[in-house]
Amino acid sequence: MRTAKILAIDTSCDDSSSAVVEGVRVLSNIVASQNQIHKKYGGVFPTLAKQAHKENLDPAIQTAMAQARVTWSEIDAIAVTIGPGLAPALEVGIAKAKELSLAHDKKIIAVNHVEAHALSPLACRGERNLSKGEDSVANTHAKQPQFPSLAIVISGGHSEFILVEQIGQYHKLGQTIDDAAGECLDKVGRILNLGYPAGPLVETFAKKGRADQFSFPRAMTGQANFDLSFSGVKTFARNLIAQLETEKKLTRQTIYDLSRGLQDAVFAQIIYKLERILLSSDLQNGVYPSRDFLRHLADGQAPLTPIKEIWLGGGVAANISLRQAIRRLLHKYYLQSGKKIKLQLRVPYSKKLCGDNAAMIGVVAGYKLARGEFAKVGEIEREPSLGI
Ligand code: KG4
Ligand code: ZN
């Protein structure tokens, strides 16, 4: 049977994106970035984002269809992000999806942006999207996901641990109680005039920085939950920068050291909570925390089965140090737990799939289409605070 082809749209924040997918296979994925527009503000300016989406979305859709070499007659449905995101930005994508649905008589699938980041590691390259020299078999036939898996979504707007019991059945284990991890990197980067978004530059600088120069706080280590908090790290960095400026010690090398300290502190917290989750899910050994807490974790309903895979998505998932830190933890957990199989980390196949993009929206929509979950055109509304 032919797999349905979906045209996907994402305008949740500052990227206008459109993609064509066939199940989890990505035939094209066009992202028109607005970074240059928002750079001077050190963050996203919603009204400018809306205007830029209006200008960039049509060309993005046309290019996505041309690259995938599909016509409207071959498209089975249109997928669009309905939230979470910036209300004025979401509005543009939703209006375009409705317009195209009416013009071409296609069904609409409403997609949650965080679910899309969570499932982004499942995407694989379609044949028409292969770079030269790549192994087409390895890239176009993804391994079937194992359940339950743990999806870690770390981006500029979100930092969440999500237990994926099945595709479409999620249980949020923890999330940031203040800033998202990427937001923390961006805000400190803004104080240092690193441009927007600062995350990629923080990664580059951190490689040249020394780990032992500053003692950033290791927040949330005393709490028996899986929530995260990065505002303490941000405040520490802000005060440190002010002090270094006063003392005229803000040199190039200090900025490298600061980037290293900041990145290590942010990632250490994610790793710490991830380890707690793995230990908690290991009921057999019952190391951490108490059974009472486990009951709270599963809302007293779903029995917690050992996690089979770890998925990492979101803009910050592009960071190689974060991936390495997670892999090191999985190795340590494998050695300590005495399990026969080491947990594997799945990451998106390209950096483009880590940041905001429409291919991941299409991947979620593919599963929804298979379940017959279509939205009524008249009832689709933007949902800026939509949760998973
Ligand atoms: O997923 P995304 O494009 O947008 C949201 O949904 O938020 O994530 C953007 C975030 C920004 O905070 C950016 O600084 C961060 O991802 N980011 C990185 C890296 N690349 C992007 N952070 C650390 N290291 C990177 N290489
Ligand atoms: Zn995002």
C-alpha cells in the first residue's frame, strides 16, 4: 500500500518552514530562518516574526513541493503546527493551511510542536533528500522505535522529559520550572553580545574554555522530582559577567571559560535528572527514589516499565557535548545496572531537524493520519500554550 504524502507547515516561532514527508521519510524540508531579522533584538520580536512568515511561507511551500517533486494531486493531507508557540506566528501557518485545504480539497492535521520535537529522531531521509555518498539503505529505513522510550526535548522554548508509552500516548515526567535550557544560553549570550541565537556560539566557545575556572551552581539536585530550573545558572552568569567587567577581566579567554562553565552547568542538570529517571524506571533494583514517589510519577496508573530507548530533540539537541554527555551516562548506567543491552540514544539525522522545522511536524502527522485523526477546518485555532 502507498504511504500517504503530507505537506507540513511550521510557523511556531521565528522560522517559516515547509516540508513534504511520506511517513517518517523526509522528501524535503525547507527552513527560512529569520535569525538576521531578530539578531539586533537578541530575541524574537513577535510582530516582525509574523510579517516575515507572511513573506516567506509561500516560497517555502513551493520549494518544498518542487524539491520533493510532488504535485497537489499527490498530496494526501496538510499538517500544521497549532501550538505551543507565539500566537501571531502560529496564526500565519494555520491561515495558510486552511487556505490550501480549501483550494486543493485536502484534509488538515493539527500538530503539537513539542510532540514533533519529541518524535524528530524517528525521521529518516527520503531517497530524494540524500546527499552524495550517503548510504541510501541506512538512511531510508529507520529502525522501528521501542516502547516505552524517553523523549528529551531541549530547545529555546522547552526543556522536558516525556515518557513515550506509544506514539500518541505521552506522560510528562518533568520540565523546566522557569527558563528553557536554550533560552538560558541565549540570554547569557545576549549579555555577552554573542548575537541570536547564542547556543551554537556558546558551543564553539565552550570547546576553547577551561572547565575549572568558574563554579556555576548545580541547581535542582536536592529535589526528588524530574523538573529542571535554569534561572539560577543565568543569574549566576549575569553577576559573574558584571563582576568581570568591573574588574576589567572580561577577556576573550574568560568568555570561552564562561561559555564552558555555563554549558557544563546547564547540561549537568539535564544529565543529573536523566540519571534519576533511569534509576527510577529500574524498579528491579529500586535505587531511586521511594516507591511512594514512583506512584506519584505514574499518577498511580501506568506501571513504570524499563525505558527502552532515549530520544533527544529540539534546537539544543544539535550540541555535540550534550549528546556525548548523555551517551557517557548511558554507558555508566549500563555498567552499573548490569543490564544486558545498553540503552541507545536516537538523535535527529541532521541539525536542521533539531531546530524548528516542518519535517518533524509531518512525521507526527503521518502517525495521526494512520489513526484517522483529522481536524475540522472551521475548528482549528492557535493554541500558544498547548502542552503535551
Ligand atoms: O528548537 P528550536 O529551533 O526552537 C524552539 O522551539 O525553541 O531551538 C532553538 C534553541 C536556541 O535557544 C538556540 O540557542 C539553541 O536551540 N541551539 C543550541 C545549539 N543550536 C541551537 N544550543 C546549544 N548548542 C547548539 N549547537
Ligand atoms: Zn521548537
